[in-house]
Amino acid sequence: MKHLLLDINIVVDACTDRDSSVESVAAIAKAKAAGVALWVYAGSVQTLEYVLASELVRLNAKKGFPPLTRLHAARRARLLLANFCNKTSWLAALSFEGNVFNTDDPEDEQLLLALERFPAGTAKLMTNDKPMREKSPEKTVTPSVWLTEKNQAAPIDFIDLKTQQNLIRPNLEISIHRVLHHGQYIMGPEIRELEEKLAGYVGVKHCITCASGTDALLMALMALDIVPGDEVITVPYTWISTAEVIALLRAKPIFVDIRPDTFNLDPNKLEAAITPRTKAIMPVGIYGQCADMIRINAIADNHGIPVIEDAAQCFGATHNGKKACNLSLIGCTSFFPSKPLGCYGDGGAIFTPDDALADKMCQIRIHGQKIKHQHPLVGINGRLDTLQAAILLEKFILFPEECELRAKVGKRYDMLLSAIPDVKVPVIASGNTSVYAQYTILSSDRDGLGQKLKAAGIPSVAYYTGPLHLQGAFAYLGYKPGDFPVAERVAAQCLSLPMSAYLMAKDQERIASAIV
């Protein structure tokens, strides 16, 4: 069980010392210890105050104290509820949950309807209400039953999005509803606000948001006028988008092997791949740290070749004091939900100091349009949804702190794992910081280690097990096994462990214990 929605009687138990309080308080404590999310229904606020104030009056009289006025009881109830609800999450009351007047108990029906929002089998309503339990035994649980259930270790999410969401949920809901009310779902005011904040954070003049990290890379290549027959250099160890966008423009991806320590493009092998047809270089900041952009830029400058930084995984990281996406002519990132800064769908952004390029990419984003119904360029439908921009604005408030928390989680992993035989922990290059989009280790028995973790209830993922030069989509390029030995070795040995800004030390210790 991952979620418990608390009925009014349970909340009142937690705020008083009536007879049923002991079990309710113990059950709540057990749920918290197990990592279960506790929810209070926002639509019950008025009833919560009324019932708790009435109970305070009754308990006060039962104990023989001087009579408690209704006004004082209400004030006391509000203080108790505020304190209790600070330690839980509010579950918003949605409009369809108000249409319950044809039921015997509208308030109970609202709670049961709200419960349906959670994934099947992950949530129950904790209640002492007998009619409610008899009506929906499969959806409810009493404190006494909860206390007798076997304790299980809290599930570890591979990427924990829930903890962050709980921290900002009220503001998220306000921002989403603001968009619903102004109705500017395409290119609404949140788009420009987000672009200004992101540009300021990165330290670049222009930010152009777009529909995905893939579109960001595609738009960057289109802005540089990449055409069929051109060559674009990148790496074979990355998500397919990096090379895919090159092929979409009928240009030729040219792969360069990666460094064995950081898994990013090896500058020592870059020069040999440059030809007169090379029109761009696209290094990738894999797993959370930037490539060696200073050396890559120096080589590119010698040949007059623009560099596009694929920072989909390293947004927020720094390279010699400068932030990712501010390290070349164009920087691109992704806001896919699992990224260090992610929305709740697809999204991306492009950064550049160049006014002309920024103007061109803004046109490309809207079908090549600068003035309505005038299309001087061929473009794409590459706009970021206003709803996603609203979500990112709220998540961005936490982002700088979360980058620091991710670094601490990464260092803790290093301490726990570095002495384990056949486990190679990530190497962060000198001058780099990492946002640890993933914490990825190497092991010669990668598959066996993954099974071992799975048996312990711990998720893991082996990313990019098929290097791009060996993918069928790029068979026409003529690469063969052995052409990029470092990328092939990393692909065969890599394993990413659970990672988020809020991963707890005890969970990391549990993961390390399963690896030993």
C-alpha cells in the first residue's frame, strides 16, 4: 500500500485523546515509518473543523472541566488541524466529486470517489466508520487491521517524483487551475515567464522552450541549415534522439567513441572524425555531467564548426563554473518527467546567445512562422504546452536546492559502493559538477547484479545496452562491432540505481547491502 486517505474520524482521533485515538495514532505512525503517503481530503475542511470542535466540547465536559464555548472550541480545532495537516498531504476536491447528492451519504461518497484517482491497488481509506467499511470493504481499512498487517520495507522508487510533488502540490494545483481559467493553452503567459527565468538561471540571453528535448535538437540543427549530405559528429552511447534528429534531416551521423571514465565524448578522438562535410558537433552530457566542452569547443573553433550541447541529462550541472546550456553556440535540454528538472509530459528548451539564431528557432517552433500566416521558413509544431510551463515554474523553485541534494546523494553512494569488488562508481571530471540524472555503476556481472537487486525489491535500469552504431536504424552507416570499444564495454556493464534528490540514507544503505 502506497497511499492512505484519512477519514474524518481518523483525523479527529489524531487530534484528541479519545478512546479510539490510541489505535489511530499508532496506525498513522506505522504508515509514516513504512513510507506510506498520508492524505487529507480538502473537501472535508469545514466538516473536520465542525466535528473536531464538537468533540473537544464533549471531551472537555467528560473530564469535568469548565464548559468550553463553541468559539474557543473552533479556534482550538483549527490549530490542531493545522498542525496535523502540516504533516500530511492535501488531496484536492475535484469538480466531479461534488455531484453526489443522489447518494445516502454525500460526504462518504466524495471520499470514495477521490480514492479512485490513485492507481488500482495502491490506496485505501483508513476509517472507523462501520457503514463505510460495510459498503466498500475492499477500499477501506481500520487502524486495528492496519496495525496487524505485516510490516514491509517501504518500496524504493527508481525515480521518486511523489516526494517533490507533495512538497509543492498546493502551488502546482493553483498554477494548473490558473491556466485552466485563462484558457491560453498554447503560448500562454507562463511560456515567456519560464523562458525568462531559465535564461537567467543558465546565464544566456535567449531561451526558447519547445515540445521535447528531441525537438530542441532538431530545431537547433534546422537553424544551422543542416541539409542532406552534411555530417554531424556525436557519440554512440546516448539515447537515440541525439542521432535520430541528424538522420531525420538526411544528414549523416558520425560517431566518436566515449571516454572510459565519464562516458562522454572523447576529445582525443574528435579531430580524426572531422571532414570538410562536418557541419556541427553534438556532444552529450550523459548521466548528469557535462562533456569536456572546453576542449571540444577549441577543436571546433579551429575548424569553424558550431557546437550543439545535448544537455538533456545534465541541465543544472556546471563545467568550470559555467552552467550546462551555456557552454556552446546552442544548448539543448529536455524536461521529460525523469529529468532533474522535468515536467509532467514532454518538454524541452534551447539556449543561445545569438540573436539571429534565437529568432530563427522561434520561427521554426511555430511552423516557420514569424507573422501570422506568413511562413518564410519550413518549421515544425514544436511549442511547449502552457500547462507544462506552469508546472515547470513551480518545480523550478526547488531546482537549485535539488541539484545540491542530488550531489549529496551521489557522494553517499560513492562512499557506500566504492569498496565493493567489481563495482565501478561514477567518475566526475575535474572542473565538473553533476546533477546525477542517473547514478550509473559498471559491473562485469551487470545482469546478475540487476537480478540480485530485483530479488531484494530494488529497481535498477540498464540504459543504452544497444549502442547506436549497432542499432538497425543506423545499419546503413556501415559500422560494425568493435568500432567503438569503450561505448560497447560501457553498454554491456552499465547499471543505474535508484536516484532522486530525496533518496534517503537508509534506502541507499539498503541498496548497498543488496549489492554486496
